[in-house]
Amino acid sequence: MKKILGRLWSLVGFIAVIGSFYLLYRELKGEAVRADVWADLKAIPLSAYLAAGASTLMAYAALAWYDHIALLHLGVRHISWIYISICSFTTYALSHNVGASVLSGAMVRYRAYSTKGLTMAQVGVLVTFCALTFALGGILVGGILLTTRPAMLQRLSGMLPAIITDPDTALTIGLGCLAVVALYVIGSLMRFRPLAISKMEIVYPRPGVMARQLFAAPIELAGAAGIIYFALPEIGNPGPLVVLGTFLFSFSAALVSTAPAGLGVFEVLFIKAMPDVPHLKVLSALLVFRLFYLVIPLLMAIAVVIIFERGKLREAKGRSDPD
């Protein structure tokens, strides 16, 4: 039975590779890159591309920290940082492009972490905890931005109800977000009972784990938004905080849409929120983001999956061959 399951998982892995190639082809085919956009891409200085590359590394390092924090929460300490980093990178590179990141991320993580002795239940907790870390960080960053810059949502006037873009409402939302984070922190410090939501229970992590969560997600968001910030032109650039806030809202909306890589949703919202920057220059910056944050990692993740699955096939074949 184990031999059959091993071959089945390998087949699933190779199907994922084929599906990823198809998604990559569809994404590149769907981008209408005109000559003037190519000109804008060439006009971006090398220093900006290098800074965008460094931001990408920061973002994916923080994503690897998500997994490490979740494993600390589970009490799992025998898995190396290198293995965690490769698994996390592959998971997010695929799930960001495929969409339905929780489901696709669970499949990839179970395939990888089960070889290290984790059960399906443990992987389920890990996936949920990583999603919670991102949500907590998003709420924290959103709360800080809306509290300090409540007029920021006015950039999306016409796309959101007027009552939401009103600065007073935005300030109230921001304070509410900070209150949610404060409750989570207090729950961890005071060791509250698990928070029951429907049939699911959220166990407050230990304070050390909770503190790591509060840093990991903001670092990842800052790294991902930094790619776009450095690719935008200096003239009309609204600054890193506005870019960060716009990225947080646009990326969250794209995740909720479950569209592969948030294609279309992310661009429309981001361009709308940058009225002082020519649309084509914003599109060029978003193409740089997709190249650095999605396309290049996807190609690397596909290579990792191929190498991993070939190794597992050889192991399965070695076990099945008679001595």
C-alpha cells in the first residue's frame, strides 16, 4: 500500500508541475506588453532592479520564517532551516500563482513535511497557523496605516463605498484592527482559553511565538511592496507607506478573489490607487513585481519539485526492486 501511495504522490507532484507550466504560459500570454511598456521597463535603473531583487529575498525569507514559527508552535525542532526554507519557498511560489493558496499550500506542505514525520493533522495546524500569521500581520500593518494616515483610503474613491473611504471611518477601522491585535497579544500573555470560531479553535501561542508572528508578516509585506516601490518612477511616487498600504489592500483583494496570481484584480486596484503616476509606468512596476515575486520563483519552484519527485520515484523504485 505504501508503494502505491508513494507512486500516487509522485504522479500528483508531476501533475502539479504540468499545471504550473500551463499557468505560467497563460499568465505571460495574458500580459499585453506594448512597446511603450517595454521602454518603461528599460528606463528603470539597474539600482532599482537590484533593490527590487533584495526586497524579494527579504519577502521570501520572511515567508520561510512563517513556517519556522508554526513549527515552533507545534514543538517540532528537528527539521533544518534549509529544508524549511526550500519547502516554504516552493509552497508560496506555487500557491501564489495557482490561487486558493490555503488548499494548494496544504498539499505541497504535506507532501514535503510528511517525509519528515509530520502527520496530516500537524500539517493542517501548520498551514492554518501560517495563514493566521499573515492575517495578523496584515491587520497590524493595516491598523497602523489607517490610524496614522486615515485619508489613504480616499485613493480608492469610486471603487469602495464612500462611507469606508471617509477618513473618520478609516480611523475607526484602523483602531479596530489594532484592538484585534492587542486582544491577540493579551490572550497570549494571559494564556486565555482557545478562541472558538464555529467548529475551529485557535490556541493562543506562547508569547515568544506570538512576538515572532508580529514581526514576520510586516517584514514579508514590506519586502513584497518594496519591489513595486523601487520599480516606480521618482516623479509621482507617493512614498513607501502609501505603496505598502495599497499593496496590502490590493494583494488581499486578489487573494480573496482566488484568481490565479490575482491576475487582473491586483492590477486594477493598484493602478486606481496611483492617480499621480502614469498608468503605463504603474503597469511596468507591477510587471517587475510579477517577474520577481511570481514568475522567477515559479520557475525555481518547478525545478525543485522536479528534483524532489525524481528522488522520490527513485526511492520508490529502489524499494520495489528485489535485492
